[in-house]
Amino acid sequence: MLYSALVCRLKTQHLAVAELVKNIDDQRLNQHPEPGKWSIKDNIAHLVSYQPVFISRVHQMLKGDTPAFNAYRADNEPDFNEAQAWPPTDLLNKLNGNRRQILELITNLSDGELSLKGTHPKYSTMTITEWTEFFLLHEAHHLFTIFRLAKG
């Protein structure tokens, strides 16, 4: 049930963050494009703080019974608020470490396990494979936002 493009992105997509910000100074990393909008660093902190949520959701789906999940709102999460205060190097290290856990978790699941489901409030019931695709597309959205903010 895992297809090669999914595994490839799971292995490498997050590495783009370091490349996108490698020549960005702290002032630019912390600059908010407008009031109430996240900075580059906030976007990275969000990616970091969502990874454990994704891992937890996969573990809940592995128990069966198609759990239903609430929408994740980073602004209300203590882990996101804590990550916002971390230096960029710590954020990147945590991003990479968590991704290794996710990669190991997902790629070691059987096809039967990958077909277990969880329900998203907007996107309905999805298999673990579909949740992984959703995770990567969500991450890609933030990568594009980081790119726009870095180049804007």
C-alpha cells in the first residue's frame, strides 16, 4: 500500500526546510508578514510540533476502531508555543529526528496495518497510507509558505 513517491517524500521532503532557510538571518526568520500571520520560524515550529501528533494518531489507528480526530490547531498547543522559542538549529534537529521516527513507523507497517483508518473532521475516513499522504501534503503547503516568505 505504500507507493514509491510517498516513501521518497517521507524520506526527503522535510530536508527542503534547511535549504530554504540556510541564508536567512534571524530577523527575517522571525518577521511576520502581517499581524496574526506566522513567520518562517513559526511555520517550522508548526511542522516540528505536528510530527508527534501524527505519530500519536498513527498509533491510535493501529489499535483499530477507526478513531475520530479533532482538527489540529497549532496556536492552541503548548508544544507549538514551546517550539516557537527554540533556536532554528534545534528546530531543524527535532524535525529530522521526528522524521526518522515517522519513516521507521510507517515503512515497517504491514499492508493490513496501513489499511487501518482514522476519521478527519474535514476529509472523512482515511487509511494510514492516506493520512501519511495528507501529512506530506500539509508539510508541502508549509514548505511553499516558507519559500514565499523567504523570497518575498
